[in-house]
Amino acid sequence: MGVDAVAFISMAAALALGQSLAGVVVAIMYAGGTVLEDFAVGRAERDLKSLGDCAPRAAHRKAGAFEDVPIDRVAVGDACGSAPQPTSSFNRALQSLQWQSHQIRPTISTSVGFNV
């Protein structure tokens, strides 16, 4: 049984028993819950879109030298490095300088493990 049905039964029972104040309280709680749910859904959608905007759009594939290629052109087995999308103009400028001067050296690891 869903929240809508429980709220409806609660309001109908309150009115049938002459407890109009209880029915009004349930109605206010139901309406408030709906507003909060809509707010949370909007915020979650906005945050997911923001997270998707931070995903890399290009990979730095090593074919002799590093070359920028779209993510969909990367194949299994390619040696690549990837940097996150910059989120501010300062970060974009810094990242551009680092890639141009080859200060960042992407490395590829075929396995991840811990020695105990």
C-alpha cells in the first residue's frame, strides 16, 4: 500500500470519526511531503547533470606521442591517460599549461592490488 492510499484512508477515517483537525494535519503532512519530494528530485537531477558535465570528453591516447581523441574512439588495450574536465577558468588554464609542458605523465596500470 502506497503513501497516497495511507493518507487517503487516514483523512477519510478522521472525517468519518468527526476528527476534522486530525484529517487536516494528515493533509498538511502529505502536502509537505510531496513538496519536499519534488525539491529532492529536482536537486538530485541537477546534481547528476553537474556530475555528468565533469566527465572527461577526451582521452589522451599514447600512439608514439600522446594525442587527444574522443572517448568513443578509445579501444580496449589502448594506453591512455585521462584528466577530469576543468571546472573553472583557472583550472582550465593550469591544465592546459601542464599538458603543453608535459609535466603530467599519465600512467596506465593493468591491475590494482595491495601487498599485505
